[in-house]
Amino acid sequence: MDTVSQDSVTPSLSLAEKVKRRIKTLGLRALRFSGASSLVGTLYGGRGVILMYHDFTEDPVAQLDQGCRIEDFDATLGYLRRSGRDIVTLDEALQRLADPKARPFAVLTFDDGYRSNRDLALPVMERHGAPATIYVPTDMVNRTVNAWWLGLRNLFLERDEVTIEPMGVRYHCPDIASKTAALRRATAWVWQDFHRTEHLADTFSAHGISLPALLDDAALNEQELIEIDRHPLVEIGAHGTTHRALSLIEAEGVHDDIAANKRFLESTLQREVAHFAYPYGAPSLTGDREADIVRELGFRSAVTTEPGCLFPQHLDQPFLLPRQNAEYAEDGASYAVCGIHGVFRAMATRGGNPVAHMAKA
């Protein structure tokens, strides 16, 4: 483990990073409002798209660029309706992929089970008549999940001086911009190696951070989960027991982690839970192993975080469905519109197969 520097680091976006982010935002808006994204969609838009959200907020900047601005979510649903796309359930999406005459569609999915899904997103869904699937890990509900991402955000939100011993870094973060930059760096450090999530507990403890308390504030509890599942526009899906990256676990452990989550949700909700989302997407996948386990456990679909739209060929592997991230703090609506038309898949494949997806991680 690295030793902590004696000098504090005041993180900030470099000029190059700021310029790149500004160009990205302007480019997304140009693609959206010029109609160019729709032209990309003629090849890469497929028959439908699954959109991915997590938390919702009225001000993502105040949350260090975390979560989807609720106005952007509202604008995205309005765009879908105006463009002639139906917003459907996952089961309906699978049926439409098999029907060449079916109307184009979008699916809304929310990961982790945040209370903002109910308090902020659900009223917008009701106005648009839009269903959504919420993927919920067992340990999110019982408050034992290693919610390191919430811990890191709180760490920087509440403190101007932050020492992260495992990183070997002491951050000086006196304002929102430096706090956001520090959170991005710490999060990127974790994503480089998900074993690192296990080394943050002492850091949180040293700063007086209680992950269960943060979860009490942020996530649905068991009774709230039952109540929201009864809403006609909401379906609860599975997201694993521990929300660990499954590629770090032996096959038997992966099976047990997913199966226990399915049993917990079905016992709690008193109904079948048929759809699954891999925690973290790509870092959870070793290849086909996880998809085979999900199939064996009786799910009807499983979604990744591989960008792209849905084509009939995806019915051949419904347990590795692409899913487009729709969260971007600067302009989530433009980001989502570009994803709806397959712009990010087009960029990733650079003229290659628009239906190619992550069969091997």
C-alpha cells in the first residue's frame, strides 16, 4: 500500500479535460437538435433501446455530478413520446424484438433501488405513462452492502480535507469543483481494480462515515420496496445479493449470490422476479459464465452496461443485452437522445457491426 503524501493535493480538471468536456456537451446538443443523431439511428438505432439510470436529483452538480437531473429525465421521456417510441416493459421489449411489425420502443431501468426512484422519478413516469424496472440488490435493502460509492461521495461532500490511505493521497477540496474532481479520481481508482473496494472501510471509519446510515437515507427499505412494486408502472428486478463485481467471485459463489437475491425478492414481493442486471456491467462479466448462470436460474433477461440499441439478433442471447447509460450531469437529455439513436455504439464500433456486444469481457 502506498504511503500518504505529506502534501495535500487540490484536484481540478485540467484545461484539456475542461475543453474536452465542453466539446462533448456541445457535440451532444448539436447531434440532438440538428437531427443528426436520428440519421445515425437509421443504422444503429435498432428496434429499441434499454436506458440505464441510478439515482435522481434536482441538482447533480451539488451531488458532485452524481445522479440524473430530474428535468433531464422528464425531457427524455417527452422526446421518446414525440418521436413515436413506446415506453414498454422488458417482457414487452422481448416480444417486440421478435415481431418485425412492432413499433419502436424504449425500456427504462433503474439500478440499486434508490428512494429517489419513488420520490422524483415515479411522478414523472406517471405523467408520461412510462413503466420502469428497478434492479435491487438484497444488501441494499438490509443496509449491509458495501456502498463505497456513497461513502466516497459523502467523504468529499462533507469535508474539505480528505485522506484516503489506500490511495496514498491527501486531498484538499475547498469547493464543489475540487470535490467533484477528487471524487472522479477516487472512483476511477476503484474501477481500475474492484478488489480496492475492500480497502475503503478503514478510511470511512476514520472519517466517521456510516454506510448503513447513508443507505437509510438513500435507499428503499423493505416495506417501501413492497409498496413501490405494487405500483402498475414499476417492476422489481434482481441485482445480486452483495452488489460485488461477479468476475471477482468463483462460479459457485456467483450462482449463490444471484440465486439468494432472487429468492429474497420473490419471498418479499410474493411474485416471480424474472429480470436481472449485472452489478457494474462489464467488471462483473468473465464472458458467458455469468449469462449461463442467470439462464439456469430461470431469468428471462439480463442487462449489461455495454452501450447500444436492441436488434432482433439480441434474442439469441437475452442474457447479455446492451443497455445505454442515460446519465450525464451537464445535459442528460441530449446524452440520452444520442444513446437512443445508437450514437455511442456507432462511435465504439466505428463502422463495424451495430449489434456486436460484449459476449466476452
